[in-house]
Amino acid sequence: MAYPTDRKYTKEHEWIHVDGNSATVGITNYAQESLGDIVFVETPKVGAELSAGKTFGTVESVKAVSDLFAPASGTVTEVNGELATSPEKVNKDAHGSWMVKMTLKNPKELDALLSAADYEKFVAEEAGH
Amino acid sequence: MGAKMVEFNGWDMPVEYPASIGGGIIAEHMAVRTGVGIFDVSHMGDIRLAGPQALAAVQHISMNDASRLAIGQAQYSALLYPQGTFVDDVIVHRLGEDEYLLVINAGTREKDFNWVRDNTRQFNCAVENLSDEFTQIAIQGPKGVNLLQKLTDANLSAVKFYWVTRGRLCGLDNILVGRTGYTAEDGFEIYIPSDEATSSRVWNEILAAGKEFGVVPCGLGARNTLRLEGKLPLYGHEISDTINVWEAGLDRFCKMEKPDFIGRGALEKARAAGVKRTLVGLEMTGRGIARDGYKVLDSGDREIGYVTSGSPAPFLKKNIALAYVPTEISDVGTAVKVEIRGQGVGAVVVPTPFYKRPKKTS
């Protein structure tokens, strides 16, 4: 599929959409497809400090628990409460289901992330295994 | 069929099938509870005991009472070690006057066969490992009987639960069909020749015949959530070589009044000494999913037990688990906690099985 070009991607299958000094984070369509039915999303509280590359929560399918990795460092400003009651929304629309909103501590970190085209290539290689 | 595959005890097996064909663990689970789902369970093992002392041999190694079986009848049982712990659980089928079929788990095929052969040498009976001769397909769910009846001349409505029959099926003669399963639903398991051509032909014919009932192929993921809702044990989890029959709560399948069987002596002693730990059903009351191996804590956060199997339950729409806890706190209604990523999350002991299929009134 064509991944939205308005955001950047991590090798752990998160996406990050930047708007000035704030950003929105979620998981990609490849992630939700690999996970299967998502039954539980655990996100940090508002005010929590995120560190690029470190885990900040979990997403659970029926069979497995997967860590969520922060694409960038910053502070959580908002959490998507809908996912507590309707985690399946992530399966239905992964790119439209945000998990946390945050302020960015160091926007330069995003330069190291993948563009939509690079992520697509990365996913194609992963899927090929 | 595009399924997500996983290695399971040396077998390449589907976890779940693609959503595009109606798959996914939740969809597969719901299909079995409301319609029909099919499973390739050929990884299971089959051991045949036949001969003048076949019954005596079975009685020696199996804890249930096989002498109660009429020809064509089956029962759940287990093979025990002398310590009263589990070699494996098994379904014992009486196929003939002196002929029994034990259907056993995949992961324990070699171990079980060696155990059965080595512990029945004193009996006049042949012990054969037929595991590779059969492809075993399970057709499970309330519509399973409707689906399978289209493909066989055996009168399935005359076959009671835990009984078997033989008939012509998909053009094959004398096929063994059992009204058994591992889903806590009505359903059948069929045993067909294991060659690739026959196996795939029959699988596809079942899928085609089941289209009108919304049949869905099901993988290991749904197999696990279905059996968990019905509190059916899984070897290596609820039962193992370090767990005895009383702890696992399988008393009703263990006939201590039988003259003797392997493990009986140890079980007698264990019962007299008092059972220290008990398998209970838990339902999460706090937000979180208990999973295999997670610790169970008491209200003071002390570790008191562990989860043997835990998962979201797709039909019940709750997060459930089976766990071993000290017998003195195993009463229904007891509040405990499950440690999930370092935090104690509330759970309560509930009656089991978590799910029981509705009784058919007709």
C-alpha cells in the first residue's frame, strides 16, 4: 500500500506526524495487519516523558503483547481515550488512529526516521521473509 | 491459504487465517461458537492397541475406566506417571471388541508411543503408532453436523457426543468419524488417509460444502481461545509431569475404584495428604490481560501462584485465565491480583468452565 507522505516512520512500525513543535504518534497498517485483532492498548499518562527509541506502552493482540517504541523524545500532552474502549479502531484505520500527542524535545531526531517511500521498501523486505 | 504460520512442536501450523477469507482469531472463534469452523489437526497422534488383552493394557495405563466403553464409545482420560502426574491427556476410543484408539497430543507423540509400548509389554496386545497414517480434520460448531452430513452416508444425528461411527465420506470408504473435539462445542473429528492428494481434496470439499453455513478455516490461535473458554486442559500448561490429577481438577476422569493403574498408588497418598494447590478460573476485574506464566499475587502483593493459560475470551468478551493457587484460597469469589508488567491487576476466582454450550432442545 502507499503510506501517507505527511509523516515519518520507524523500523518498529510506528508513525509520527509533526505539526510545528507537536507530534501525533500511532502504529502503521503493516503493524496492525501483523498483530491481528487488537484487543488492548496501553499508553502512558499525560505528562509522561518519552525517550526516542525507548518503549512507551504496549499494544496487545489476542495472542501477543507488543511494545510501542517512541519515535521521538518529548512530553505526552494527550492520550486517545477511545482506544481504551475500542482498540479495534486501530485495525480498521491504523493511520487514522492516533495513540498519543506530544511536544517534541528535539525535532532533529526525526531526520533519522524513514520517509513513506523508505518505509514501504523496508516493509516489502520484511514481508518477503 | 495465506495463513500466518508458526512452528508448533515440529509442525508448521496456521495461527490464524487472513481476514479476507473470514479469518482472524476472533472471527474464527465466533464462527465455531455460532456456525462452523474447521481445523487441520493432523499433528495429533494416534496409537492403536489391539489384541485379546487390549482392554487390560488400556486399563493399566489410562486413569479412566475403559471397561465402561461400548464399541463405538469414547472417553477423556490421561496417561499417568507412577507419581500420579501426567504423561499426556488422551481420548480413548473403543473401535472394536478388542481394539482401542488413543488420540494424543502432537508435542508428545514419540514420548506417548514409547510410554504406551513400554508399559504394555506384559499384555497380549499389539501397539501401533498410526500417527502418520491419518490426516485428522476437526469440524466444530453448531452447524458442524449439517456440514458433515452433506459429505457422508453415515447417519450423524444418531451419533451421540463422544461416540464414533464409520461411513463413506467424500468418496472414501470406512472412514472413522468421532463426535469429539477441543472447542467446547458440538462437532466431529474425521480420520482420513494422510496422502497429500486425499487430504487436500477432502479439505477443499469440506470448505465447499460449508460455504452455505459460513464455514471458516481456523488456526491454533482460535483453537486455544476456544478450549480455554471451555476449561479444556493443554499439556504443558494445566497438566504436566509435575502436576497431579487432583491439582488439575480432573477427578471425575480418574477411576480410583479400578483395580490398579499406573499412578494410582501415588494418587491415593496425595489425596490422603491433602491437595496443596488447585487449578482455578480467573476473570480480570482490573484493566489488563493475564497471560501464560504471569504471577498470581494475593492482596498483599505476595506471589502465591501462576497463570497456566490466559487470554482475551472472544465469545465471553472478558479477559480470562486458568491458574494454580493454594487450595485454601481457591474459593469462587476470592479476589487476587495478576502481575502484569510489574503491576498487580485485579482478578477474581470464577466458576469454570467459563463457557458451556447451550443445550439443544431438539
